[in-house]
Amino acid sequence: MSQDSLALLLETIRIEDGKVYNLSYHQQRCNQSRQILFGSTNILELSSKIKAPKEGLYRCRILYGECLNSIEYIPYVPKKIHSLKIVSSDLQYAYKYANRDGLNALLNSHCNVDEVIIEQEGFLTDTTIANIAFYDGKRWITPKNPLLRGTMREKLINEGLLEAKNIRKDELNKYTHVALMNAMIGFTILNHFNIHQ
């Protein structure tokens, strides 16, 4: 298929022991992205394309545009994150493009930490690999305007487990815990971490 590789979109789906996780949320984002970016009215039915490995934990990597480009099943090993840094950037990533050059460059320019928290217009958004949430002693709060509306974030908001609010870096002392979330790690609370400002 002759699709511009820079315009390809990506869905990353967790598969564990043959079970495909949160497929309806990935399907919804796929539908919306294809409709908005390509004017596609047909459905690219992900469930009919995925052949889930029966054993083990895999990252199912689906590349697509107007049409399906490729599907890979990659054994998954989570990244260990202990140090984060708040970094201001005007990077845009509203659609889950396969091209992550901007995100990678931002992280690589701060190689003294494991991950960066991106600040835009005075508010915290996401890390380069995950949405983020902070615990205020009663509730988990996630930034109201993330870089990318991740599937796990949407699921937890819909289930009432997350509340979306604007968060400034000078308000972080109100929060006692931080968690990262994406399709592969679910909702993971960081127990040993430092946030550099």
C-alpha cells in the first residue's frame, strides 16, 4: 500500500494470554481518526484483523491510514520509570501518529531522567508514553487537556475512577501520588519517583 509513512496512525493494544484488552476504545479512536483525517466512512474492523497469540504478554501494533497497513505482535517489557521532569513544549499530538519523532526528541534532550511531563500554556498534559494522573487524597485527577486522549484514560473517566481538571506544576504539592496510564501498563502508580521542575 502506498501510504505516506509519516501520516500513518497507530493503535497499540494489550494482548495477554490470548485476551485482547479494551478493543472497543481502540476501535472508537480508529473510527474517529480515519473519519476526521481521511474522510473514511467505512469501518476498519480491528477484531477481524487481530490474531491474538495464545500465551504471553504482547504489544499488538497496528499501523493504518485509510486502509490497514500492518499488524505486529511484539513481546512486551514495561519501561521502568523513577525520575520525571516537567518540560515546557508546544508539541502537538492530538492523533496517535506512528511518527513519534517530536516526542522522542523531547525525551532524548532530557536524558538525565526516565520520562518527561509536558507542560503547555502553564498546564501539565502527558508524558511521552502515557497519560498521567495525580492523587489528592480523595480522588485521582488527570489533566483536562492531554496531548493525546488515550484509550485507558477514556475508559477510567467513563468508569468514574478519574476526574479531568487543569493542573499547574506549582499545584503538585497538593498531590500525594502519581500514576501513569496507557494501553499496555493499565493504571500504574509510581511508588518510588522524583519529579524535577
